[in-house]
Amino acid sequence: MQQFQLLIKPVSYRCNLRCKYCFYLRVEDIYPKIDPFRMSDEVLESMISQLLKYRFRESIFGWQGGEPTLAGLDFFKKVVSFQQKYGQSGQIVGNAIQTNGTLLAKNEEWAKFLEKYKFLIGLSLDGPKHIHDRYRKDIKGGSVWEKVMQAAQTFRDYGVEFNILCVVSKANVSKAEEIYKFFLENGFYHLQFIPALEADQNGKRASFSVSANQLGKFYCNLFNIWRKNPDKASIRLFNGMIAHHLGYPKGNCAYEKKCADYMLVEWNGDVYPCDFFVQDKYKLGNLLKQDLSELKQKRDNSFAQIKLKLSPICQKCKWLELCYGGCVKDRFFQDNPHADRSYYCEAYRALFKESNQWFIKYSKNISY
């Protein structure tokens, strides 16, 4: 295997924000707060040494939360130290942090470290202030937009590579042109859009979530704006479609045939197949008690098989190779009207119908 990635939760669900659409806060039911609530050196060293000993050509460590920077800069200095200790000649070791950015704004020490060791930063930003602050607030309900923008400027000032992760919610689903224009005007050219989809207490689609019809319109509107000048911005979803037509992996597990190229490690070493499935029934084991290879084999033989079980409609669908049924978690959504299909099936179909011929023609003009 050329690449393998661990998604790591060094402080689990702990966060300094209270985003209304955050799905990971429910993990508190599994890990009630204890002190210290941070990955230990023992777990950290074991995790890094185990992954690097398998000599994947690329070993990627993706640090997430909650808010992973709550682990502190000294923690991430240990990360680099252990990677240098256990890394072998010819290996490519990468680090990525998904962050709300508030603890990194105007923080010179953090910025210098991130640039020195080439961490890739995913910065969560949903658009202009009136949109971003709708669902993304601090623990007191206050605005954080200014700090996020300051973090982006800090990254620029110190040469830290970063991209934008935008959650598509009720706040911005009808405003594709507005948020895209905002991103370009502020020099944000590497973008990822993910839909908010959570259930309320009654098992129905939560008020902040977007319907398949809404998401389909958003994707189509975004595509038609972007295609006027496709070299202006890199959008992960569209990059995946281009890659597909060039014969390469899409670079997004949701749209690949298999979802087996990463696992999630919680703060105490517990391992799960995915951050959307941190539940007792999906727990694979603990890396202090079992080897990562054993846990991966268990994942491949169980969870990874779920995506391969497609509905008859999916199997006959003309767009199958573009999405392979989408993310498994969207099949299991409580308020899903489709049996064994993604809640967002119609959104994908709308986008593919609108854009596929354009991507085929565009891809023919790309040479590698």
C-alpha cells in the first residue's frame, strides 16, 4: 500500500467552541471527562512507532478534535520528535491539523513550528461573519469569526500552508455565490465543502442540516460559478471528479469504492474505523493491547465491507463510479427515505447530471 492515514483525537471531543452542528460532542457518552484529558506519551509513541514500522510510502497523521490544538504546542513537538525517532529512510511522513484557528491567531510560536515541520492546516470557516457566526460560537455564545480570520493571516505571514473547510448548513446552503466570492476576495483558493447532516432528538433532520434538494442546488450553483474560471480555486469535490476522469483516485474516501485507507485513534489508544463511527459496537480495539496491523485487518474484514454492499438502484446507476454510494454514515441517517442509499443520493445525481460532460471535456485537456 502506498499510503495510510491515522485520524487522531489527542483531546477527544474537547473544544473551546460549541458549534451547533458538531457531531463529535456525542463521544462524551463514551469518554466522560477525566483529568488529564489528553493523549499520553505512551499512547503517542506507540501509535507513531507502529504506523512507521510498516514503511508505507506515505504515512499521514491527521490531528482532529474537538480542537486538537488544546493538546498544546509541547505535545506536537513530541509528535515530531517521535516521528523523527521512528521514521525510516525513504518514508514520507505528513501531518495535518483540522482546527477552528482561534488558539493560533497571532501566535508566532505556533506558526513558526507549523511552518518548520510543514504541517498542513485545515481551517474551519463557513463564510462571511454573519454566516460563520450563525452556528460556530465560543462556549459563551460569542463570535469567533475575527479570530479565525486572524489565524488565516498569521498562517500567511509565516508561510504555513492551509486550506479552508466550509460546512454547508442552513446558514449558507442558498448562498453559494456569496461565500465563494468571499473566499476568493480573501485569498482562500483551496476549498472543501461538507454538508451538515445530523438528527434532532426526534430522529428527524436537525434544523441546521441541509436536505438533498438543497445540497444538490448548492453543488450545481457552486459548479456553474467555479467553471467560469476553474483555475482560480481548487475545490476538493471537483478535483475528485477530474482525477476520476484521468484514471486516478478521487482523494476523498466518501466517493471511493472502498473506505479502508485509514483508522481513527482516540486519546487513550482506542481505535475505530472512522470518526463518524466512534461507538462501542464499532470499536476495533486498543493499540496498547493490539498491533495496528491486527486492528486494520479487523477493520478490513468488517466495517470496510459495509460500503461494498450497494443497493440494487446503486448497482444499476449510471453515476456509480463517481460516488459508489457516498459516505456510509449518510446511508445510516435516521431520517433517510432511501433504503441502503445515501441520504444525499439525489444531490449527487443532480451534480453529476449538471457537470459530468464538462469534466470529461476539461479532463481531456489536462496532461500529466
